[in-house]
Amino acid sequence: MLSTESVTFLKKLLDAPGPSGFESPAARVWQEEARKLSAVTNDVAGNSVAIVNGGAPVTVMLAGHIDEIGVIVTWIDDEGFAWIGPIGGWDPQVLVGQRIRFVGQDGDVIGVVGRKPIHLIKREDRDKPVKFEDLWVDIGAASRAEAEERLAVGDPGVIDTRVIELPNGRLASRAIDDRIGAFVVLEALRRYRERPGVGAVAAVATTQEEIGFHGGGALIAAGRLGPTMAIAVDVTHATDHPTAEKKDSGDHRIGGGPVLSRGSVISPVAFRILRDAARRLEMPFSVEAAGRGTSTDADFIHLAREGIATALVSIPNRYMHSPSELVSLEDIDRAATLIAEACRSVTPETDFTNR
């Protein structure tokens, strides 16, 4: 089970702001915890790396992206209202009525998302989806000059919500995707360190995944570390809520254990290592098919250098890309245990070409 200290760290990590390209506040929280296990290094992309058993003849890279979706100030008008654009893949509907926490140069700036009230919207337009250009943020300023004393074009922001605990060991947060992955790789490293195998294991809090059409920080980290095998850790859609279609995405339940991806970019050998580890542990898990890409760091890690045998472990997540993403602590705990066990199975003799 997750220790009280680990859960406290997880909550602190989830509450830290860190949209893509502006991950530093969250990365600092991760690095502080990682230094209890290992020296920590970083790079120009903002990746944070902690390694156990460094110098071993085989290395496994664990990648969980620490960035979240957010917003960015695009304009401040004469009345002092801030106009925003997306960082990452938003459904603008979820922003209506929210509070935004901007990370300004002199500290946090809180504002509220404004939109024309429904009373003033023409009847024929009321059912149309809201667009980003329909929204602004009111920080209480009375003029552009006053607003610019606190906020600047290019400042990032996140929805101003804090993590909450729900019954049955469940957590909700705006940053589950994928601060949970960054947490799991570090927790797996902690457990591997307690009972190591023969290989080195590198936990990496990667950056820019939510905007990573070019590979983001994960591609840079994989190139730098040159691992033999990599495990990306992300979230996937839980399909145990109303209106979910299992025939489209599979049967992935909150509390049902980690989800192992199997498909075109996934190494069959790496998949089998994880599957066999889960069976040894008698751990529940489900399998998700990925006929093309996975829309995670795994899509780019497997192409780094001369090719890296890559697997993907996902945590079932309800309400993706919303202010209240929801996961199970039990799934998180199991994922960390599974990954540590899988890492112990990797040796210099493991043949990743035996497909």
C-alpha cells in the first residue's frame, strides 16, 4: 500500500501548477522527493531524471509526463480583461465559470473565466458549443495598465482547483493526466531500490507531452539515456461510468488494476515482461489495444536512437481533461509494484529482438 508520506507527496505534486512548457513548479516538487532516492539531473527540455543502480549493463527508463493542460494569456485589453488560448487539448465547455490560477512573474494571479450570460445570448446560439474566443479572464483589474502590473502576455495558467479525496480510496484532481504517471515512476523506483535487480532504472518526469506532436521531452530523455527498455506510464479512459462504450475502448475499471497496452508501437517482449510480472503477482490488470499510436510518450520513445523496446502502463481515469479527473489509489499502488517487478526481470541477456 502507498505510505502516508507518499500520498502526501502525491497531493502536493497534483496541486502544483505545471502546464506544458511551464513545468518548473511541479518539477521542483518531484525533484525534492526524488533526491531522497538518488541524485537528480535535468536537461534543457525540463526533464527530471533519477537513477538507481547507475552504471549497470542494462537500463530501463520509466517515463511519466509531469505537464498538464493549461491556458496562456494571449492579450490584455484596454479594460484589463485577459484573453486566453489553450495549452494542450481542451474542451472549452469545461472552462465556463471556472477560476484560473496564472503563474505570474511576481506570484500567482487568480481570475475568473467570463462569458456572456445565457440571458444575453440569442436563442438560436444557446445550444452552440462555446469556443475559446468566447471566453476571457477577469482578474479584477480596472485597466490594461493595472492588469499588466500583475500579468503579462505569455503567462501560463491552470484551473484553480485542489486535489480532493473521495470514498473508496479515490482521488480527484485537474492534473491526474499525467502527474499520476510522474508519481508512479518515482514510486516504482523507490520500490525497485528496496529490492533491486541487475539493471539500472531511470525514473524520468518528462515534459511537453500534452503538446508533444514532435516527441516532447520524452524523446530527448530517451536519446540521452539510451535505455534497453522503456515503460511509459500514463492514464487511459476508464469505461465503468455511464455512457461509456466498452466495445470502443475495452473494459477498464477504477480499482481494476493497471492497464497494459498491446499494439503496433508496443514491444511484444516488453508487453510480455509486464504481463508475466502481473501474473506472478496475481495482480488484476486489463489489456488495451492500440492499432496505431497510443497518444502517449511511448509513441516517440520507441523511435529514439536505434529503437527502444517500449511498453505502456496506464491508470484508469474518469473525466479526462477536466477539472476533476478521478483515479483509484489502489490502481496507482499496483502499477508501481508491477513496474518494479518487471524491471527486476530485465537482464543483459533479455532478447528484445525475439518478437
